[in-house]
Amino acid sequence: MAGPSPGAGMPLDTLPTPCLLLDEARLRANVARMRAHLTGLGVAFRPHLKTAKSLEVARIAMTSPEGPAMVSTLREAEYFAAGGVRDMIYGVGLAPAKLARVAAIRAGGADLAVILDSVEQAEAVAAHARASGDALPVLIEVDADGHRSGVAPGDRDTLVAIGRRLVDGGASLRGVLLHAGDSYSLRDPAALAAAAEAERVAAVTAAGALREAGLPCPVVSVGSTPTARFARDLAGVTEVRAGVFMFGDLVQAGVGAVAVEDIALSVLATVIGHQRAKGWIVVDAGWMALSRDRGTAKQPVDQGYGVVCDRAGRPYRDLLVADANQEHGILALRPGSAADLPDLPVGAQVRILPNHACATGAQHDRYHVLDGAGRVAATWPRINGW
Amino acid sequence: MAGPSPGAGMPLDTLPTPCLLLDEARLRANVARMRAHLTGLGVAFRPHLKTAKSLEVARIAMTSPEGPAMVSTLREAEYFAAGGVRDMIYGVGLAPAKLARVAAIRAGGADLAVILDSVEQAEAVAAHARASGDALPVLIEVDADGHRSGVAPGDRDTLVAIGRRLVDGGASLRGVLLHAGDSYSLRDPAALAAAAEAERVAAVTAAGALREAGLPCPVVSVGSTPTARFARDLAGVTEVRAGVFMFGDLVQAGVGAVAVEDIALSVLATVIGHQRAKGWIVVDAGWMALSRDRGTAKQPVDQGYGVVCDRAGRPYRDLLVADANQEHGILALRPGSAADLPDLPVGAQVRILPNHACATGAQHDRYHVLDGAGRVAATWPRINGW
């Protein structure tokens, strides 16, 4: 569990602010917990790398340096393929114009699969497979809960038509893929377990429709951080995907999928002023550093633009980023709080826990990695873009 | 008005999506309009480069290749200084730990000024000035409207104490700076004109306090896109700052500070699927490409995550990005609309006008610049980070 440069940690006040901190021990513990849970359920784990976008983090999360892994952009696929990851699924419905880039990544040796949910996309993939001689592997996206894309799990005709078009056209039908995105809006453990079970049933139903039509369906892939965390039985599922759990965030804490004390990601900020009559402390982390994500605004406990902690990562009682401008964060006590505003002079550093790790991470190009002593042991680059 | 590579434009379908488009003619027209307005009011124009973060855009916006200009991060200051900009203000209250970086930028030949609003910061700057022999120029931040930082304009004691500490300590007191950020929440032209006048009065009051105490105040700097646009008289003001007006966005259109047809920035996206029973079209631009900014949610006309246009930039009637996941945008008609959903098959491209140009731009690392024929004439890099 040692950081990459044990003993060489630099103090936080050597960092320019705002910047992104990653607690390596919390990251490793979050990964170990998810892995143990999924191993117990008898399924493979395919971490989603869209949150971290970092090869160093991926190597901690993946079960092998070659994967499996899930990506949300072809830029991620290219970056992780260059870093040795071989087994990837590009988890956004394929635009046919992207086939050339997918082919180039596959030609480099990575087994990159794609997803789609229409016969027209299947035809484009089949035409590509025939023209290139590469039997591109495809998972049919199935709609777990009405959240966004995917064929309805009971729409046997469309599932079979897509599968048939792929197989007859020379592509490879690898299976079905679902994402229970609506689970992010839940909080009750029983409801979350029910969402996980509904995702499983939808997956097994869709896989059954393909198999009954004589089509292959070796992979049955489900996942989201909440349903991965609350699944009790995954019979018929072959793999689970999750990403945000690695870092955790306030939205997932509101869901109950992570504990606040397990959140591994924070933004380091410096106090730059006060409006004492209003009870405001102004810091140099605004929405550019924190992201515009206000996911907790829809939850029972609204955490503003983030929960404010001391430099050791301990939350100050009731202190939030109450508002944010581009490069200004306004710290204030939660409305109605009886707490005292901490004494934080100009130049003091604070750490801010994010609403949404995917969104906050994307505002930065590197992680400053904390060792067990809360010092900066390494800098890990991360990518953005498409 | 010709693009940088006239006649060499590439069609939009050669671009990987999602990506950022910039209509150069609209940008130039927005700049010309603001310049003419401010020239008519007899004040200098200091464009804020925090929206564009691009040297090519800065050179169009600035009155000379050397500036003046405003920046929101020291990363911007370094980047623009390397590109030849000489007259800059770093417009976020100074954390004393940043003085070394400010000094390095100044040592490279750029006249970079800083802002602050407390005696403790003034003491840190004075100590730096004495130690370095560089009379660092400082503007005192004054609070125009209770929006965030700044000394109250009527708080003569604090203003004079800060000014005295700077001057006596060897720094250079350059003036006062205000930002009427609350103007973003207005819509009525008379209220906007009143906000601009209130910003002017606050600036002149604070400048007067310094001058009456025998302190210098050569620069009286105000600005925000709405107050710049609606100011009718700027007597006593020496310069105006504004940034987002260059590109425009839906929030500024809701304020009335720009017209929707003048918005120069859009995100190009590709259709990747449909949920026909729900009236949804799914595209490959989610909140990662659009940003999480939902600024129009607080305005009378909520534009979702953006207004959807055809490839020529003409809005489809009532078609919005109704919801967004990380890499998925869900297009749907405005609630209650009588319009027909346009026929947009998988692979079709659309353009999405952003809520907030600063936030959407920050999700990207380049502009694909459109010429008058709507073709891609150039690629301009942009920076992010701190």
C-alpha cells in the first residue's frame, strides 16, 4: 500500500492552488472493497476508467495490466491502449464515422469492443467488418431503466434483428451491456438492491432472447457504482462495470454507495479573502476547479459546491462551498448551522470534497497523490478530451 | 473579416465529435460592437481573456497585440505573456504564495498587476516589493454589489489603510477594480443600466476616497458583459473589462446582453441513437462536452443544456439538450412544444449553443474556426488549468 515514492512526500503548501489531490490509500481501499464484493458474487470486474482517466489509477483498479476496462471516449481508448490495456469496451453508442478510429486502435493490438442499439448502426459495423476483414466485437446496448440509450430488454425483435445483422454481416456479437443510471437518484438500500436486481433481470432477459434465436451472447455486462455496490445476486451476469466508486464523491455518499470518509478525491484551495459581515471566506477554487456539478442539490442533503475540510481531510462542521464563480469559491456555514466559522486567514489551505468525481476530475490535468502522512508522494497525469 | 486560411475550409463532417466550433465572423462582430460602444463612452477596453484562453482570440479582442487584457489565472498570464501580451491584470484576489510566480512573469517583461482587498495581503505585497525591489502594481478590489470579494466602496478607512500600506511599503497603487457580477441575474434593460451606473458610482466613490487621502488612483476599472453592454455614462471610469461577450451564450442572451444569432461558440455533436417512443434523439455530446453549467435554469426561459441547431447554426424550433450524462446528450422538444422533432438519423451532425461560454469552452483544448461558408478554416489552441 505504499505510495510510489515512500518517504519522499512534499508538504501540501508546496502545491500551487487550486489543484487536485488523490488519497492513494483510500483509492486502494475502495478498489479492494469493490473487488472483494464482486468476487463474492462470482462475476468479473471491468472498471470504468472515465472517472480517473489515468493509467496509474487504472493499473490499481484493473485486475491485470491488460484489463478488462471500460472507456467513455476513443481518446481514452487510445491512451490506455498505448499504456498496454488490451481488453476494452467503448461504452458510448457508436457513430459510424468513428469506425476508422476504432479500427486503428484494434490494429494496434487492443481488443476494443463497441456498443450500439440500432439496426442501422449494426449495418454500418457489418459493412466495416466485411470491408476490413476485422470481425469487430459488438455488445448490444440494452435499456435497464429508461435512463438513456438501449433497446428495451423485452424487444426481442429488435435485439435479434441487430444480432442477426451483425453475425450475418461478419461482425462479432459479444453480448449485451446495460447501465442502470437511474440508480443515482435512489437512496434507500432496499430500492438500490431492487435496482440492481432489475438491471440483472433485464440483462438476463435480453441475453436469453439472443440465445433463443441461436445467436451468441458470451458477455452479459451490467453496472453502475450504486447497483454494483448493492447487488446481492448476479446470476446470469458475467461482468460488472463501475468507475466513480474508486474515488467516491458527495453524490455517491448521498446515495449511500460510499462513505464520506472514503472519498479519495479533493481539491486543494487557498483562502484569498473574507466578507466577515456575511460570514464568507473566499478561496481560489471556483467552479472551474470544482466543476459546475451540483448533483447533491437534488438530494436531501445539499452540499453546495462541496464540503470543506482541513488540510488533513477532516470536514469542518457545516462548512460548504456555498457558491462559486469561475475562480472564486465562497465558503459559508450551512444555513441554520450553530457551528462557528473556522478561523482561516488569507493563505490558509483547505480541501474540498467534490459533488461528482467525474466532473471535478475533468477540470484538471493531474493528480497530486497523497501518501499515508498526507504528503504529496507523486504526480499522476490524467487526460481529457475526445 | 476573412478567416486565417480563406478558401481552404474543410467541411464539418471531417471533424471528430464532440468538438468546439467558433464562428470567426460573429466573434469579430461582437468585438467590433463592444469596442465601438466603449469608444463612444470614452473609456479604454481591457478584454477579459478567461472565456477564450486563446492567443488568436485575444489578438482579435485586444486593441493592440500587447494588450491591455485581463486574466483569471496565472497560467493564463504566463501563456499570454509568452505570446507577447504586456499589459495584464490578474483578476483574482492574490494569495501571497503566488507572488513568486507573479514576479517571474513580471521579470519576463510583462506588466502584470494584481488585485487584493485586505491589509494583510497589502502587507505581503509590500514585503515582496521591498525584498525584490519590484514596485508591484496593485489595484484594490472594491465590492460593486455584494456579489463576492472586495472592500465596500464606502469603507474609506479600509481603502486608505490598504493604499497606504502599499505605497508606504514600496508597492505601486494603480487604482481600484470592480466587477458587477450580480448583473448576470438581471434582465430588464433599465435595471441593467442602473447596475452599470451603480458600478460606476461605487468605483468613483472608492477612487475618490483614495485621492482625498493623497493616494494615487490612476486606473478606475469596472466591468462585466451585462454592465459593459448597458452602461450609458462612464464618467470617472478609465477602463471597462468584459469577456464572455466575445462569444456570447444563452445566459447572456437571457440577460439581453447578446442576441442568440450573435453567439459565436457551439459544440458540434453527432446523433448516436434514438428513443423514439419518448421523442429523444441521443447525441455524443454530454455534459463533458457542454459543461455542467445550467445557468438558464434560473432564467425565465430554461434552455436545458443548450439550444440545438442545424449544421449551419440555425436553431431547430424548440429543440433542446433536455438532459445530459457524461458523454450522452438527450435532445428533446421543449415541454409543451407543438413543433415536430426533426428527422436526424444516426450519423447526423448538430450544433449546440452553450449556456455559458466560459464553462463550455473550458471542456475543450481547441477551437475549430468557421469561415463565412461554415467550413473549418483553422484550428486555434486554447489552454486550461492554473
